[in-house]
Amino acid sequence: MLSSNPIKLPMVEGIKLEINMGEQEIIATQYKQVVYKLINLINSRLDIIYVVNVVSRFMVKPQKPHMQTIKQILKHLRGTLDF
């Protein structure tokens, strides 16, 4: 994600994440690893507390839209390294 384009917001406004979104499942272990790292990061990055809380709700059965939201958080972090 280091070569990704930075963005201003950590989550798309109005997105609704659900448990059964009817799309192909992703590898849950990768999702969990990233979410755990983001949870550790919220101690120093207060701007992502809400969105990390939202994505952590789907650690049991994450799907493609959940991973896309994780990627958006990482892009936001990339764009705000100087904060």
C-alpha cells in the first residue's frame, strides 16, 4: 500500500458494511492481521478510531467490501503521514 494514492477520508461516507454481503469471501487471516495492527495504531492516530471500530466488527467473516474499506484506511494513513 506504500505506492497507493493518498486520500483525505479514512472511510467512504454512507457505506454500509454487513455480515452477509453476498460477495466472494477473502482470506480472513490477512484481514485480521491488518485490523489488529490498526487497533494498535489508534493510540496515536485518533482520526481513525471510529472507522477501525467499524471494520473490527467483521473479523469473523470478512468479505471483499470489508477489505476494500481496510485498503481505504491504509490509503488515508499514507496521505497523512505528516500528522
